[in-house]
Amino acid sequence: QVQLVESGGGLVQAGVSLRLSCAASGGPLSSYAMGWFRQAPGKEREFVAAISRSGTTYYADSVKGRFIISRGDDKNTGYLQTHSLKPEDTAVYYCAAQRTYDVRIVYATGRDYNYWGQGTQVTVST
């Protein structure tokens, strides 16, 4: 059973970049489809990005062209590279993983994932 720990959040000004990391233990992340979600205060959790085991990616329209999801070469780390951050990107960011034998599948809804990290706060000021 995999455990996930996010890091890399912080308080930044609009327009800058942050790289969020998701470190996995208890199993190779390479055996899991992976995703990032976020939840802003007073709002429901929303999908941000997902990546299949084979590297296929999928993004929410709100972050397409600004965020990049990837996997580390060590097979136990996932990343969300964010660029051109906006105040509306302020949220707690969560990584999620779901074990799957299908290397092509990407999951874009929270209910598809069984494993979640504790979240990392990203705050973007004007």
C-alpha cells in the first residue's frame, strides 16, 4: 500500500513558478496512475492534472499550458510544475495514486483514486 507525501508549496507572488513534489513509499509509483487535485477555501476539491503509467497526461482547462505533470526517474516521485501562477491557483494541492495494470489509463475524478497525500498549501498573492 503506497503512502504519499507532498512538498514544495509556499507563498509566492503572481507570475512565478513552483514545483510540487509527491514522494511515494510502500510501493513503486510507477505501478500507479497518478493525479493532482486542489481545494481552495470554501470550494470543492477539483481536478488539476493526471498522468498514466506510460506518461500520457491530461489537464484541467484552467491549468492547461501553465502546469506540467511528470514522473521522476527514480520511479517513486511525481511532480507538478506550475508556471505563471495566478491568485486563483491558491489552494491546498493533493497528489493521488491508483494502482492499475493498464499503462494507458488516466483518471480525472477523485473517486477513481484510493491513495492520497496530506496536501501542500500554495498561496499566490497579487
